[in-house]
Amino acid sequence: MLFRALLKHSIKFGALRFIDAKGNVSVFGDGSEPRCTVRLKRNSLNYSLAFNPALSVPEAIMEGDLVVEDGSLFDLIEIAAQNYSRVENFPLAGALRL
């Protein structure tokens, strides 16, 4: 799963529990605060979330396809902000933006 690979590479601070559309659970980060759990409702979003997370993650949240189940939206934003420089350095980032 491409989005999971992006999260594994990028999330090093905080604790993000990710549940994909098939129910598979992954935990990323160092376990510190902030903490949250997010669930992906549509498996088809796996690739679009990885291609441009700055645009597609907020869209998926607004459309109800990515749901914060534990913690708050603020916690998710804080985790993303703390780790965003690593998202930009994802090894496949250049290939994904062609």
C-alpha cells in the first residue's frame, strides 16, 4: 500500500494509528503526544493520498473517506505538521509528481 509506505517513512514524531479500508492496522511514530487514529473508508484512495497528501488528505476528510476515530482533527494536523518535512523527502515523491 503506497500511502502506508509514505506514512511509515514520514511519521516519526507523535503516534498515528492507521486503519486501511480492509481493516489492517498500522501504528507509526514514537508513541509520544499527540496521538490519533484515522480510518480510510475507500481503498481506491491509497494512491491518490500518496500522490499529493497536502491536497488529497483534507479532501478525503471533508468527503468522509478519511475519518479521525480517536483523538481530534487538531491532533492529526499537529502530527502532520511535526513530520511534514519527511513527507516532502519521501523517496518516491519525485516520481509521483510527474
